[in-house]
Amino acid sequence: VADPNRREDARVGRWADALADYVAGRSKMPAPPMDIRGTPFQFAVWEQLRAIPAGETRSYSEIARRIGRPRAIRAVGTANSTNPVSIVIPCHRAIRASGHLGGYRWGLDRKRKLLEMESQKPNP
């Protein structure tokens, strides 16, 4: 049984390096083990976000339709903004139906940059 108080710096470092390689366009999105908490609704939204290919976006309303809750657009936005592992669950790929970026916890400049990077890099 794993000791929950034991640090695993080397293991975490490998995943951090893998995420850095992804953001830099050198590799595909890694699938690190995650222990995140959320409601079934949040997990449905987060699963849809992970299904969006790099370089593409989906509107909050489209995500709501895909999870079978077409009127829950604002709730989708809330679930998106409470995502605890940005990049791994790519909340930056959710936009407004108008095509505008909408909000982003880490600022619209960063959201824009992430989308630009994803659309320009080859997908290894």
C-alpha cells in the first residue's frame, strides 16, 4: 500500500517534463494518473474537453449538447472553470458560440497562446 505522505518527486517530475514537451509541441498529450474529485456532471464536461483534438475548439453549448444537457450551458462553463488540472483537461479549448474566446482562469492571452501553439504544431 502506497504511503500517502511519501513524496514522489521523480515520478511527478517525469510527468511535468512530459507536459512541458507537449506544450512545446514535441510530443502528444500524456495521460498522467490523476486523482481528481468532481461531480458526475463535471466529469462528463471534462471528458468532452479531453475529446477535443489539439488545435480545435468547441463551444460551451456544443459541449452541453454532447453530454445530453443542451440547456446547461452556464453549468458547462462553471465545470470548465473548476477544472483542477488545466492542460491535461484542456479547458482552454472551450469557447463561446459566437467564436469569442470567453474567459480563462489564467487570462485570455494565455488561452490564445495555447490555442495558437496547438494549431501550429505537428501532432506527433
